[in-house]
Amino acid sequence: MSIIRKLASQTAVYGLSSIFGRFLNYLLVPLYTYYFTAAEYGVVSEFYAYAGFFSVLLLFGFETGYFRFRDKERTGPDVAYSTALIFVVLVNLGFFTLILLINTQLSAALNYANHPEYVLCFSLILILDAIAAIPFAQLRAENRAFRFAGIKIFEIGVTVLLSLFFIIYCPKLYAANPESWIAPIYNPAIGIGYIFIANLLASGFKFLLLAPQLAGLAWGFDRALFGRMVRYSLPMVVIGFAGIINEMLDRVLLKYLLPYDALTNMKMLGIYSACYKLSILMSLFIQAFRYAAEPFFFAYAGKSDARQVYAVVLKFFVIFCVFIFLLVTLFIDFFKYFVGDEFRAGLEVVPILLLANLCLGIYINLSIWYKLTDRTLMGASVSLAGAALTIALNIWWIPLFGYVGSAWATLACYGSMAILSYLLGRKYYPVNYDVKRVLGYIGLGIGLYFAHEQLLMIIVWQPWLLASALMLIYVLITLLCEGRQQRRLG
């Protein structure tokens, strides 16, 4: 339990910073959904979907490769770091050169011929973020969680402030006095483009704060180590790319597969993307856990009780994720106000997407089998299977069920990946997970959710009171079950 508490404390540092930072960022969702139409927000969602794919390609899996080799080379972790950083910088410089050459044609192909600045802005954001990922990995590996968290919060804070400046303050000042000092820096025609500009400026400030870590470019490039890192990391690109397909492809396909006109399709895309944001609490916890758990799993792998610890980690992870699932779904009447009224038509997808994210978190826990045994190619096959399922189900279900079909496809994908990873893990890196208890907690959460839906129709309690009572039931049952197990074991 002391090891679990240590992991929990690291997760808390990353988590509190992520929750605070993402909460600031989350405040942008009502800003965007109250100030822009669903169709306009759909444009932003589409670009972020594309960005997800390129963020994997531009990092080339070297973040995880750095974790794998930093403590294994006689040359020391500094050379492993500089080798990864130099390679990522060169890849991104090549990418930027390519974008400069084809920007006009690419913008036209995406139906944004009148806004080539969208593509250029987003390319620069991607480049800065990809290069920054390696310094951030070094901070995580060295347990410098507070510096990591501080820079992340600063970046998000700048994004929020600049968004408020460009979207609220500038239009009001421009409308009142178009000849004022605001005229040279604000153009109403840019519109949603200011979302991209705010993100780009924030990424630039983050890059400057990471300057001490960027000094590692001078520590040398080890060709032999680079070869080993490529062989290990290349399958991680496949895994990451497949993961982005699972996470983002629905946002791309909705634009083309929904059976409406182009404007309505973009509106539906905006509604779905905004409601996807309501699963933010689950995503926050999973991200915070991933930041803390990835270096922890590698560092603890040599301990005699490692597999036992991994099993306990998964159980408590699921307990907390189910708590988040209930918090959002039972109090959805509160969370719905974080998106504009036009976007609330899609609230039915929120429980489905929360369960999908829970399955993704379970998969992240289970994926240690291929990372610790260097079977990354086999791990890639799991992700590719999930990606194939995502593509097939979206193509099948979007024309039939709209964006609800995309939500169910996401759940089916992540659920299947978790099951497949568990079965392969039993063969290549057996861990005695408490499957019955894990499934029991998930079933309890789903049962309480459906009970809430039924009880709302037959009792006269206030919705928040009923939701609180059901949350309390979950907490008490969890404490009772875990208390009994602790007494039995100790």
C-alpha cells in the first residue's frame, strides 16, 4: 500500500495541476459554445482531430522510447535525452518546410481555401508541442512534477486569457471604436481563427519556459542508441496513430458521413464535440494517472512484488473512474450548463463516452505487458485491431444513428482493446488482476446510473438529492468491500 500511496501522490500532483489547468481550459468550452455557432465550433473540432494524428507522427514514439532507454545505457540518461530531442527537432523542421510548400493546396483540399492561416497556425502549434514533449518527458522521469505542472498550468492560463481577450474584449472595443489601438491587432473577419492564434501564442510561451531543458541539444547524438530507440519506438507510432484513430476519427468522419447538408453536418460535429468535452473529468484523471504511472511501471518492473502492485493499481483506478462516471452522469443537470443551449441536444452520448474512457484507462493499465516485455509490435496489433473496428463501426453506424453511433463505436473499440490486451497479457506477462471485483465495481456504477434514470420518474425527490444518495451508496459499498478485503489479507 505504501507503493500505491506513492503512485497516488504523484498522480495527485499531476492530477491537481491537470484538473486546475484543464478546468481553466474547460472554461473555454462555454466561451466557445456561447459565442460561436455549432457549425463554427465544428471547424475547431475538425482541426483538433487532425492535430491528434499529426502529434503522433511528429513525436515518433520517442517519448516512451526515452523512458525505456534513459536508465539502460552506459552513456547515461543525458545522451538518451539529447538523442531523442535532436531527432524530434529535425523531424519537425522537415514537417514545417513541407507545410510551407503545400499550404495553399492543402487548405483548398480541406475546404478552407479562404483561410490558409488555419493550417499554418495549427502546424506551428503541433511543432512546438511535439518538441516540448521530450523536455516534459525528462521532467516526468526525474520526478520534477511541480515544474512540469507549473509550465502546463501557465500555458493553459495564457490560452484562457488570450481567448478572453480576442473573443470577448476585442470585439466589444472594436465595435465601440474601430479606429482605436485595437485596429492593428484585431480583424473581425478572422473569427474562430483567434482560437488558433491564442493556442499558438500559449505554445510559444511554454516553449520559452522549457529553454533550460532544450539545452540538452548540445549533449550529443548516439547513433547506436538512436537505432535501438527507433526499433523500440516505431511500433509506438503505430500504437499512437491507432489510438488517435480510436479517439479522433469520429470527429473527422462525421463531417463526411452524416446524411445531411454540409452546414448541418458541421453543426452535428460541433454538438458531438462539445458533449464529448463533458467527459473531461474522466479524461483528466486518466491523463494524470498516465503521467505518473508510465515512468512508475518501468521503474518498478524489477521488484519482486511488481505484478501484485500492478493488480492493486488497476483495482483502485477502476474504483475512482466509476466514481467519476457517477459524478458526471448523476449530476448531468449541472454539467450541461458548461455548453451552450444549442449543444445540449447531444447529452445522451455523455454516459457512453464516459464508459468508453473508463475502458481506455483499463487498457492503459493492461498495456504494461507489451511495454515491459519489449513486444511493442504485438501491442501495435491490438491498437490496429481497435482502429479497424473504429473505422468499420463509424462507417456503418454514423449514417444510421448519427453521432450516437460514433459514441457507441468508441465504447466498442476501447472495450474490445481492453479485453484483447488482458488475454494477451495473461500469456506474455501474467498479472493476477482481481477481475471479478473490477467488473463488479463497473457493474455497480452502471446499475446505479440506470436506477437514477428510473427513480427520477417515480419519486418526488430533488434530482441533486437523489444523485447524492446514490453517490453515497457507491462510496459506502466500496468502503465496505475494500475494508473486508484488507481485514482478510492482513
